[in-house]
Amino acid sequence: IKTRYINPIKSILEIGDNLGEGFAVVNLQCSLIETIESFINGCKSEYNTTIRKTQWKKGATIIFNSNKEIFISFFNNRTPFKELNIDGGLFYQDVRCGLLHETQTKSNWKIRCNTANDNIFYDEITTSYGIVEKIIYRENFQKALEKLISDYKSSIVSRTIVDGFCNFSGEVLRDNFREKFNHICTESKPQQQ
């Protein structure tokens, strides 16, 4: 996680030009959200040829029927994100898919540099025209993600849920981590032709 996500995000943020690099940062953060949620739930993606879509499974059990459901689960269940009532479905549609497929956020979602308050990573502001802008403060959003990852690690190591991190037992969380990591190791092995 550190070398694939955290360090690259920090490198981009250190550029400091504020000329659009926030899009790359939030794009990586979206991928990180999917990664975190799949580790927490111990699931892997599998393309279902019958219905022509990707499902997320743990063994034979379908955990998520779509990537959108991953974002809904994340924003409904993960501290501190769940406290802000961010609509995970809209975040998926207007931020994740907007950035990935159209290189833009949609429906008045904005990516900004930080505020003076280091604790604010998301806000909704009504403009003078009555338009509600949903603002992601990218650096603070990253700090919140890193705190979540730290709580996740502590919960796995101690087998005790830290800071209301999730509704699983520490043992289930540890088993889910093991299942996901074993899948990654299996998929990463060179395949014989």
C-alpha cells in the first residue's frame, strides 16, 4: 500500500503547483478506497461472463455486485468518512468514474487544496447561485485515508478493532486480510505458458 499508493500520492502532492495534479491524487485515492475495502472484506474481483460485469467475491459468496457498491460500503462504514454522510454511489459516479473515464469530476464535485482547518477533508458549500458544490480537500482526504489504514493495521495486529474501525471482529478482519493477500500473491506468481 505504501509503495503503490501512499508514496506516489505524496510525490504528486509535493509538486505543489496546484495546476491540476489534484485529479491524479484523487484518482489514486479512489483506487486506494477500492483496495482498502476489498482487504477489509477479504474479497477479490471476478468477471462474470454470464451477466457481463465484475463481482467481488469471498470464496463463492458475492460481497459486492459492482464497484459502486464498494464505495457505498466504504462511505457508509469507515471512520471518519461515515460521519460526513458522503453518498458513496454519487462519489463513485461523479468522482471515481468522472476522473477515470472523462478526466473531470461531475455534478459540482470539486477537488481543492486544503483549508486552514486540517480536520476538514470534505465539505458542501452553497454558492451565491444556489448551487451545492461538494468539495474534496485532497491533502486532508489523504490524511484521513492514512489514519484509516493505520487503524486497519492496528486492528489486524492486535486482533482488536481500533477506533470503531469496522463491525467485524479482529479475528475476522485478520482472516479477510489473509484471504485477500493470499489471492494477490497467487495472482502475482509467474504463470507457466
